Amino acid sequence: MDYNSAKEIRDHVLKSIESFSLALSIAETSCPPDEYQKIKKSIGIIIGKTDHEILSTIYKKFPDLDHISK
């Protein structure tokens, strides 16, 4: 993967994480506790795998794209 592709992928992945976080906020206020816990667990797994398998790969190859660690 080249630098520009990595940056574009990172941007889309970060936007998807933001969307999942917003969905979780909606679920927290609108779902019964048992449904919310299922959604929370699923979203946590998705975000964790996304961070571990996509973002960390990008950041290892292009550390300057990791604005959080700076």
C-alpha cells in the first residue's frame, strides 16, 4: 500500500469508528439494557479488530499518519 492510499483508508476507517460510536450512543438511550449490551459488545469487537488489523498496520508502515500517538 502506498502512502496516499494508506491515508485515505485511515480516514475512512476513522469515520466508520466515529459512526459506530454514534450508533452506540443512540442505542444507549433508546434500547433496553440487554439489547444495548449486545450492541455494545458487537461494536466493541468491530472497533477493536478494526484498530488492531487495519489501523495498526497502517501506523507501523506510516507512523506519521498516527495523529493520536503524537
